[in-house]
Amino acid sequence: MGQLGLGRQFGRLASRLDGAFRADGVFAHDRLRFVDFVDDVEEMLEEVASQEWGDKEAVDGFEEYILRHYSG
């Protein structure tokens, strides 16, 4: 997010993701499905992109990219 100039938004988004990861940093699959998590993150990023750049389409493809690379 910092590379995109969105670093100041990180704290706000991170707090909204509370509970998705265990204290050791492992994703909490027993609390939340990964696809639902990725969908929620994409919605948050669209919100940020809309506020910062006036274009929520700037993050299109995030969900597909993440699921293709990390979802096995």
C-alpha cells in the first residue's frame, strides 16, 4: 500500500481485518473462508481507491490475482 501512496490508510484497513489472523500470523481458516476474506479486502481497497483516486476500478483484478496465486 505504501508503494501505491496509500500507506496512511493501512491502519484503518488493518483494524477492519482483526480476527482474520491468529496471533502467530497464520490465517484463521476456522473463523473465515479465505475467499470471503479476499472479497472483503477487495471491497475495502475499492473504497480506498475511490476515496484517494476517485476510481474504484483501479483495484480491479485484485481478487482474481490473489485467489489464483494463493488459493491452491
